[in-house]
Amino acid sequence: MSDTRIPRPRARTSVAKTVTTRKAAAAPEPRRPRWPKAVQLAVAAAQDKLARELVVLDLRRSDAFTDFFVIATGANSRQVQAIADAIEHELKQAGIRPSAIEGQARADWILLDYFDMVVHVFSPTARGFYGLERLWATAVPFAVPDPVRPAVTDDTADVDAGE
């Protein structure tokens, strides 16, 4: 018999790597941190008065004199005053009183000091000038979404001018 071997067919191996496709996981929405009651009340009161650019700075991990800053912006001095008054009123209803209030006369920057939390209500110009978020960059910021403003409709179109 002849000693010729018949080559066996080789198993085909693919050089290309098998790529597993993963479904793109939707980015989880940031969880709202658990804030003390005073911070929650201050944020809610500011939102009720349509404060803009509402930010809570968590200062607990920094060398700060307080645990939280609540920073809000009002469109003008009347709104700045209204936001500060609403926060003070809401916290007073909960039995929480400020140790100091500064800036009410000018209403350009009103500061409400509650020891563990300091509330800053700014006019747009003052907020840009002082830049607390920049000064306290080591703090953990949480931007609170602006409240949804009701749509303005023109109801006068329905009224008949001749009546």
C-alpha cells in the first residue's frame, strides 16, 4: 500500500474578531440628591416664584462655613425680592428662621443665612459679577431645572370688537 495521506479538511477559522454589539444604554438621569428639609423648601419656594438658573451647591466636602448654597436669579429687583420673601416665608412656616438677612434694601443680591444653608438671590448682573459657582468650584453643583412657564395666549382674538 502506498503511504500517501489524504489531507483532512481543516476547520475554517475566521480571522475576523467577533464583535458583540451592546445596546446603547440610555444615559441615566442624574438622581436628585437627598437634601435637608430646609434646602428642599427653599428650592420649592424659589421655583414657585419662577426663579431662573437655580443651583444648589453641596459644600459638605469642602472647607466651607455652611453645608449648602442655594443660588437663584430673578429677572429684576422686584422678582429678586419676591423670591427671597417666598423662601423666608416658606421656611418660617416650617419653624426655620434665618440668623441674618442682607441686601433687602437694594434687592440686587439678597442673602439669607440659615447656618447650614445660605440662600443667595441675585439679579442677573450681580450673579454674573460675583460668580459664586466659579468661586466655590470645589462644591458639588446640582442645577435645578427652570420651572415651566405657562404659555401666553392671545385671548383678545375671541372677543368681537363690535360688541
